[in-house]
Amino acid sequence: MSDSLQSTDEQAEQPPETPLDTARYQLDKAASLIEVDENIIERLSHPTSVHEVTVPLKRDDGTVDVFSGYRAQHDSVRGPYKGGLRYHPHVDREEVIGLSMWMTWKCAVVDLPFGGAKGGINVDPKALSDGEIERLTRRFTNELRNVIGPQTDIPAPDMGTNAQTMAWIMDTYSIQEAETAPAVVTGKPIAVGGSEGRQEAPGRSVAIISRELLEYYDRPLSETTVAVQGFGSVGANAARLLEEWGATVVAVSDVNGAAYDLTGLDTSGIPSHDQEPEAVTEYAEDTISNAALLELDVDLLVPAALGNVITEGNADDIRADFVVEGANGPTTFTADSILTDRGIHVVPDILANAGGVTVSYFEWVQDINHRTWSLDRVNEELEAVMIDAWDAVRREVENRGVTWREAAYIVGVSRIAAAHESRGLWP
Ligand code: NAD
């Protein structure tokens, strides 16, 4: 276990919140701030369905292991279910339900015509060969054949899965349907209908929202210092864009620790997780721990690695003026209220990293229309979606005097509730 994980766990005085705790807490919080039919909130507290399947795998040595797979579909009032598939030993029914609810809120904040889903297999993919992962994925796809589909439920990569996993799902589903069906998953390789700009999208949206937030508070990017925890798809892309736009990135980290330079790092010279996994500290002159990175006296802190890293144990020591959540759920609710009381502005994950699902939506639109968009077009459309979402959330902050997190949930839950109101409950 990494130093940062140990210290975070030691600091936490309560067990970490689960995604389901967070999803229900945020739903109730948003409901308490807006006029909304309580029967709709009751419906939104539960998933529409949770599919649990058994996935047998013939191992390379000929023995058979059996794994549990899940797909939770939370709400589809605004469009097909959308959300990732993760392969991780912690995956269980409750986790996927909670994460499917987060996806419903996230898609609504950026106004995509999708609902929320999440799934996965309770497995450690690092313990499997590539051939075993492919067989496991194809069998899992078969078990979900009647659950997923381009107009019903569209998976994407998540922890432990990647573009290759999506290609295997697309291939298996297409063979079974006797037609090429790229729109059944997003986050695919470009060769089979993936989109330009998908990989960079969550980091790009984190950078866009950070830029808007700083501008809102009259803090020019050229005078802003930034620390980013995690240097993967989200963290590296956010850090590099913020540096390109004039910010001084003083620290970036991976699981081994952080590269630190008070005068500003050259983030393009440090390999991202994709380019060379876990090598950040090898390219650094000075290093600090992940725990120290979170407590740096910077203007902007972007936690973009793991959930539950800002807790009751370290919230009093956070010195950034702004926190933009790149990871999903990096701040516990207790920590969130400590940061709010201390005047630190926190922009939540469901707005900041929603660029990922937004470009997934663009990928799906391209696939169903048999068209491809240029990278410039993807980035222009992403900018437009993120600015619209930012404006909607900002209006709630200004009109209701709520936090950025509360405002984002108000926007999301109001849109979902309005759709339920219009469609009604059948029969
Ligand atoms: P990634 O695998 O590309 O990179 C993760 C990075 O975090 C790596 O640099 C890794 O070394 C680092 N890390 C891992 N454990 C750490 C620890 N204990 N301390 C510090 N750093 C650690 O992952 P990603 O796709 O960038 O995802 C990061 C977070 O963003 C996750 O919470 C993910 O759920 C969320 N997210 C990802 C996407 C997406 O499309 N990639 C979209 C939305 C949200």
C-alpha cells in the first residue's frame, strides 16, 4: 500500500463513505434545497434494476474460476443508461448501485440525454493473463446481452478496464447481434468507432472548470499555483492544459509520491500513467509525499487519483483556496463541510470531470450517425457543453447562495425530477 493511502486511512476517524452513502446523502441534500415531489425523490433513491451474473472463466492452466459480475441501472428517464464497467476486487452490488446513481446526476448536470448505470466484475485483473481477461470479458458480455445495447445501456471503461476491453465487448455483442454495433460501448479504440479526444476529455473538462472558477473569483491563471494528485488520464491532461493556459503547476503525483517545484514543473516532460506508469518521481529533482501535496499552500488543488483522500483527518490542513475534484468522490461529506466552513470553494466531480462522459456521448452520436468528428470539433463541442453546465451551476450558486457542490446537485436533480414529472409513473 502506498504512503498516501496509509496516511489517509490512518487520518480518517470514520470508515470511508461508500458511493451509495454519498449518492443518497447528496440526493437528500439537493431535495431539501429545491421544490420537488418527494415521491420522485423516493423513486430516485433506488435503482431501476441490478443485474447479477455468474461469469465462469477457463484459466490458462485449464481450471475454471467463477466470478460475480454486476450491472446496476439506476434511472433512464432522460435517455439510455450510461456508465463504466470496472474490474476490481472491491466491486459488489452496493458499490455499483451507488456509482450508477452518481452517473445519473453527472449526465444530468451536463445535460446529456443519458441516465446512470455502473457495473463490473469482482476480480483482480492484474492476476489474469490478457487471454484470460479477453475470455472473461466476452463471457460477461454474453451474460449481459439482453441488458446492454446502443439504445438501452451503453458501458464504458472504468477502473481495471480500457479501450481494448470495450473492443472485445463491441465485437462479442456485434457477433451475437449479427451486425456491427459500435454504439454499444464508448471509450473504444478509434479503429472501431472510438472518438478523438475521449482519453483527454475528463482532464480537459477539469481544466475548463478550473479556468472558469478562477476567472469567476478574479484570479488570473497566470498568477495561479496548482497541485494535482494523480498523473493519469484525468490528472496529467488537466495539469498540462492548465500549464499551457498560463498556470504554474508546482506538484503532480502518482502512487509513489509527488514531483515538486515551487517555480513550476514542465508537465509535458513528466510521463503520464499511460506513457510510463508510476514514473513521476523518477523525473523529479525534488519529491514530496502525496499527503504533503494535498496540504500545499497553492491556489488550486486538483485531487485526480482516488476517492476519499480529503477527509475529516486532513481537511483542516488543506491550504488551497480552491479544490476542483478530478477523481470521483475525493472529498468525504465531513471534510466537505469543514472546507466550506473554512471558505474553501470546492467544485464537485459530477461537474468537473463530466468531460469524460460528454465525449462518450459524442462517440455514441458519431457511431449511431456513422460519422466521425475531428479533434477540433470534439474539443469545441466539449467546451460548449462544459460552459453551459458551468453557467447553469453558477446561476444556482448566485441565486440560492449555496455551495458549488449543492448547486451542481440542484441542477442535476432538478432536470431529472422535471423529466419524471413530465413522463409520470406508469401504470
Ligand atoms: P489513471 O489510471 O489513468 O491514473 C490514475 C493516477 O492516480 C495514476 O497516476 C496513479 O499512479 C495515481 N494513483 C493511484 N493511486 C494513488 C495514490 N494512492 N496516491 C496518489 N496517486 C495515486 O486513472 P484516471 O482515469 O486518471 O482516473 C483517476 C480518477 O478520475 C478516478 O477516480 C476515476 O474514477 C476518475 N475519473 C476518470 C474518468 C476517465 O474517463 N478516465 C472520468 C471521470 C472520472
